Amino acid sequence: MGQDNTKTGTSNNDNKQDSNVNINNNQEKEELKENTRNTQEIIVSTTDPESGLFVKGEKERCFAYSVSVACTKNAFVLDLEVAPGNVHDTQVFPDLFKRVKKRHPGIEAVVLDAGYISPAVCREIIKAGALPVMPYKRPMTKKGYFKKRDYVYDEYYDCYLCPNNQVLKYSTTNREGYREYKSDPKICRECPVRSKCTQSNNYTKVVTRHVWEHYLEIAEDIRHTYWGKELYKKRGETIERVFADAKEKHGMRYTHLRGLRKVKHYLTLLFACMNLKKLATWKKKQGTLPPAVPAFSSFLSKIHKIFTFNKTPLPSLAA
């Protein structure tokens, strides 16, 4: 009997402990779910762990390295930066640009591909005293929905106006540096164009704007100028030609080396040789390149000097 009473008493205490354990378990599950949302699965190569999985579309998936190259208007390579294939170009740009800017402080404009379009890159260039020249980038919006450009930003009141002339007020700034502007769900519920705007369950449209968005707007204004259009056309004659020659003539499509350090050394030598080849071609066209001595003639002249005997008579000896 006493044992039974003791067990009963302990069972009451155990119920209290179990309730605490259940609460703690629920908290751990919520934390685990939150951590799972913020985590990303990364596939690592067993052959070359320093490489990254390069994904381009639905068909092209391979472990690779990516290289960002800076060149002059005459297609001379200034510097390069090699990174794993899963690293975005915007993450590689700052270090490369700082090195080039340090060696060549007189840079007036930087012409970039669409992969470098971001507020951070535009800010980096403008803060350094240069102008970013970028192409048009198609908005990543679902078909049949309003694009972001359809929502007009009012800088004075710090709000957005939707296509139905309704106000989206500032709500908060997230951890990625984007300011969120939200609509009134009571108005959106009865909106006739809501199907083209949002399909959220709470009838709320959210438009984001980066804290450095105005730098991106400066680059967009430069893109529409005649100077910006003419300068961007030079990409086909400069950096695009550099990549084409490196891939078609020097085998840069694939690498036989493993490791980031070896690949960077190989590409550095490759682009250095391309610069020397271009410099030699320039000098030859300008007539400043010294005449090359054929290797065979040089070899024969050396052989002639070695085996030529002195034909002057030897002095006679006195008897």
C-alpha cells in the first residue's frame, strides 16, 4: 500500500515535469523549424571539394569554377578573381574592383554584365567616383502579374502607389536590408485587379525596396543615356572577345587542375600570355617590333662561331 501511495505521489510530480518537457519540446521544434528555413543544402564534390555546383537553367548542372575578369577598353586584362561555381558574381566583385581601382585610380566608368546588377555593386562603384553602366534586366515576375515598375515609389511620403492608385505604407526593414511596404487588406479584398497583384491569403500586397535602391536607380538612368548605350556596346569588342578567345583558342571551358589556388594560377598565366600576344600584335602593326631572327639561322651562326678555325699563320720558331 505504501508503495502504491508513493507511486501515485510521484506520478503527480511526473505529470508536472511532463508538461514542462512538452513545452520545452515544442519550443525546440519551433527553433528547429526556424533553423531549417534558414539553412541551405549544399552539394559538395568528392573529387574537388573547393569547386561549386554550377546551375544554369534546367539542363546544365556541373561542378565548376567561375572567373570574373576586368579589362581595359583595348581588351587588356587587368585582374581576375576565381571563385567556386556556386558563388554569385556580386559577391566576387568588391575585392576585384578594389584591387583594380587601387592600381588605376583614374577609372571613369565600369561596364558590367547583367549578373552584377545589385544595389551593393552600384553603391561600390559610385562611392569610388566611377559610373556604373549596366544592361536591362528582365523582371523576375510571374506571367499575368503586375511588375515592380508598375508600383510607383513616392520619395517624399516614403510610400508606394499600386496600379489601382492605392497607398502601400512602410511596415518594417528585414534582415536582408529591404524595406517592406504593405497594402491595406480591407482595400485589397475588394480590389478589382487583385488577381494580377497578389494571391496572399491575408489580402496584403508587399513591395520591397532596398536601402541602397537609389544607387540602382542612378545606374538605370545612365543606361538610358546615349553615352551609356554606346559604352555598353564596347563589351562585345572587349571582355566578350577575351572570353571567346580564352575558351575557343586556349581551352578555358574545362580545367584539368583541382583546387582553387591551382586554377587561379593557371588562369593568371593564361590571361598574361594573351596580353603579351596582343602587345606583340600591336607592336608589329605599328612597326616597333624588332625583326625576329629565325631560330635555325641563329643556331647555324652559333655553330659557325664554334667550329671556325683561325686561318692566320702561326709564328715561326727561331732555330
